[in-house]
Amino acid sequence: MTNNEFTLAGLDRIFHEKARLGILTCLVTHADGMIFGELRDLCGLTDGNLNRHLDALQNAGLVEQWKGYKGKRPQTLCRITSDGRERFRAYLQHLESIVADALAAVNPNTEKGFQTT
């Protein structure tokens, strides 16, 4: 490990925020996307909060949104992009490695990985 091993420099800040982590987790498990209201409810966010996070994620090229109508009611469909899916996967792998290293340090008698006792 380097002198700055605890800075966690490999964690992309766009992902490493509680609400965005929840949003991306929902979207990655719904390949066809989710309607804004469903996503809002699953993530436990307000309309404004979800909008702000979706804008940040869209500006980073991680999600896309389509606005349309169902009958006379406006709807927004949110979906993770292919680049977003790949970057999120890489983020999760990096996070998994950090957690595995921390677990190994806490219990040095186990092999590296997610083992429970």
C-alpha cells in the first residue's frame, strides 16, 4: 500500500453518496428503467432531491431520462446508461476490495474475502 492508502482515491465521488448509490442500485437492477415516482419511492427521496441527484448522474453520463406522457399525465423514465453500468460495476469492485482489505485487517486469521463466522 502507498502512503495515501487511506484516502480511498479510487472511489468516484459521483457514486459514493448515499442517495446516488441507492438510485444506481435500483436502476442497475431494472434494465428497462424505472418511472420517476417508483424510483423516488424505492429510494425514499423527495421529488426535488431525486431530481437533483438524477441531474448530477445524467451530467456525468451515468443515467438518461426520457420525458413523456401516459394518457394526459407527464412521466419521466430513468435508466442507467451502458457506460454508467460499467463504471458502477468498477466502482463496486473497488469498494468490495476496500471492504475485503479492511475485514482482513480486522481479522488477520481469515483469508481475504467476505467470510462470516
